[in-house]
Amino acid sequence: MNWLAFKEKLDLYEKLMRLDKPIGILLLLWPTLWALWLSAQGRPEWTIGVVFVLGTVLMRSAGCVINDYADRDFDKHVERTKERPLTAGRVTTQEALLLFVFLCLLAFALVLVLENSLLIWLSLPAVFLAASYPFTKRFFAIPQAYLGIAFGFGIPMAYAAHLDMVPAEAWWLLLANVFWAVAYDTEYAMVDRDDDLKIGIKTSAITFGRFDVAAVMFCYVMTLAIIGWIGWSNALGWPFYLSLGVAAGIMGVHYTWIRGRERMPCFKAFLHNNYVGAAIFVGIVVDYLIR
């Protein structure tokens, strides 16, 4: 294989892993960072932080690969996804599976670096969740809830890394992430609703029907309520609550974008959730810094 062919193949793998679209990494990273700071009372160990950031990139990439493998026959019928490398036949299914396994092994190697047995055991369901999520769209009415668990499993792992245990707080924070994921991924599903109805994929946008906008806003409220309660139980102060106010304001803007149910405004709202996660993270960090 010459250099140009090799470079072209790497570019295809990059697109398969969606490294050119970092929003998924960010939506996975923010709740992980919330958990790292809360579990360490604002002083996370840098080695643990590096491992989790790198692990987030690897597992999101692996999730995208297996998602495209699972949806390869569906994606060809969706305007937005029909040119993805696997669906378009530019990457083989064998290549995709090998890439998925390689990324998972790299992530597992990172976990081994921390030499934490509980963390090692938790990494097993984390891989299972990432691998199985794409297939839930065949039979779960709200697969976005499953996505929230998969995207948020770095939360109990972060607590395990710092505390060598997973307290109830971690599971509550995971629940908050489930509500957040249902909210932002319903916005995403609203973009593809017409195509998904034609090909028979189940999504929250289809399940909620005409109550989709109300469901998104309800999930936003539950996200803020649970995170606010966690902050209160950790005696966080005004910077944290100010950040929740900013996040609530951003969510309010999203309502103005999605209420018309038009594709591009809904997609814009989905992408904009990066700022929700960032605002909450900044509030947690600043609160601990000024103590």
C-alpha cells in the first residue's frame, strides 16, 4: 500500500470514528469531568484525569464505529448518513470490527494503568453498553435512555477511580446524565424523524410524538434538579448555582429553536448542548477553587 492510499484509509477511519465531529466526545466528556471533580472534592489526580480524557476519546470513537456497523443497512436510506464510509462501502465490515476491538483494547490498557480492580471490573459493562447501544434502536421505544447510561458510565468509573467505591451520589449523577441524554438526543432524533419512520428505527422523537418538545424540556428540568440536589448535598455555593442558571438559560434558548420542529434548528440545539455541559463543569470547578 503506497503512502497516498494509506493516508486515504486513515482519513476514512477518522471519519468512521467521527473524530472530525467532536460534539460526541464533548457530550461524553462533560459528565465524566463533573464526576472527576465531585468525587475528588475539586482536586482530581492528574493521572486519573488524563486516563479518563483519553479513554473518553477512545470509547466514543469505538461507539461510533460499532454504531455504523450496526446501522450500515439503515444509513443508506438516510440523507444525512448515506455517505458514511461503512455504508458507502469504502470501509469493510471486517475493518470496522477490527477497529472497534482495537479501540476497546487501547481503552482497557488505559484502565490497567491505574491498577484499580473495581475500575477494571466496571470497564466490562462500559464496553458492553457501548457495543450494544446501536442495536437497542430495533426494540427500545426510547433508546436515548440507554445511550445516557452508556455515555454516562464514566461517572461511576470516576468515583471508583478516586474512592475505590461507587457511592449513591454517582448513580444519581448518572441518572441526571440519562435525562440530559434523552433531551439532547431527542433533539438530534427530531432531525431524522421522517427517515427513521420510513426505515422502522425506534427513537424518542417518534415515541414522544407531538409531546416531543415537552419531553425534552421535562428532561432538562430533571437534569438540573438532580444535579442541583447533588451540589446542595456537597455544600457547593453560588458559583455552582450560577452555572445551573446559565445552563437553564441555554436550555430555554433551545426551546425557542426546537418548538418549530424544523431540522436545522433542532440540530443546532443538539450541538449547543456542549455549552450546557461546559457551564455546569465551570461552575463546579470555580466553586471548589474559591473555597
